[in-house]
Amino acid sequence: MISMVGFGKWAALALAAGLALSASQAQAQARRLIYLKNTCSRPLRLIIGNTDQRGFHQQGWYYFNPGDASYLRSNAGDKLVQIEDRPLYAYAETVDDGRRLYWQGNGPEVSVDGGIYRVMVLATRLDTDGDILARITCD
């Protein structure tokens, strides 16, 4: 015969394990890799402001030629992660000899290489892999 006390302990452990697994699955589902594409016909450089499980981070500079696309990586080489329901921020500017174009906005100020830049919210969507897709366009 199984005692109710013993059953209660096992049930509580099973419930706790199930809740921990559900919480970790939900957290993993909410974090997405960031894939960026330069659809502008000009080369540009970019600063990203992303939010992961540890908070808000700024990363930059990233350089993209026209048509280039890539997962964004930290200086350590890890793919950047974004919490899905948080805004992804960017500051970008063209780097060729033409008239300089800027992508900036009313987001947080970030500091990179001694400069201070005001980032904008990037329009994003989920791609077929479930990653966050962001495009920089100059149309």
C-alpha cells in the first residue's frame, strides 16, 4: 500500500519538475536568434541594441555590403539572442562616398567608440526558422 504522505512528496516533486521544465521551455521559446539583411544598395555599418535574459546590450559595429545577410554575433562569437516581445534597436549609417544616410530614432542612447548614437526600433518578423528577421533598407 502506498502512503499518502509518500505520494504527496513524489507528486510535489513531479509537479515542481514539470513547472521548472515548462518555465525553461517557455523561456527558450521566447528567445530568438537575430538575422539581419542589408537590402539597401549601399554599404553600411550598424549598432544593435538587443535584449536577452541578462538585460539590454549594445553591440557594434557590424559592416554589411549591399545584399549581405547574417546572424549577428557578439564579440565572443556567440549568436545574439533577442527576447521576442521586446523591441530590437539599431543605429545605422552608410559608409561609402555618396551622400550619408542615417537610420536613427527616439530609442535609448548608446555609446560606441566614443560616439553617442540614438537608436531606433527595427521592424522585425519571424522567419521560417523561427528567428527574428530584420532588414535595413534605403527605399
